[in-house]
Amino acid sequence: MMTIDEIVKIIRKELCISQETLARELNISFTTINRWENGKSSPSKLARMRLAEFCTTNGISKEIITELKRL
């Protein structure tokens, strides 16, 4: 089972985007993405749903989306 920091890093790596770009896409702050990736905070249920939706729209692997929903 993956942690949120691993999932966010994989999403960004697969899409070749920065934390800043991901934050902009999700309409949240860069600081929030940074905290998720550094294990300092976790996304709310709503944020996880938005992230899963973003992944689906952008062709992220189903395994990652499943892990994200499992959190």
C-alpha cells in the first residue's frame, strides 16, 4: 500500500509537472502539495476525490487511482 506522498510524486513524475503546476491544476496552493509530498499533511476527502478525478482525466494508471481512493 502506498502513502499519499508516494502517490503525489508518482502522479507528478508520470505527467512531468512541477508541484506548482499540480497545485494550479487542482486549484490549491503550492504549499499544500509540498506538505503532501513531504508527509507533513494529508489531503482531505474532497481533495483526494479531486486528485483522483484529475488523474482519471490525465491518464494516470488505474493502480495509482485505486491506491489514492484506498487512502
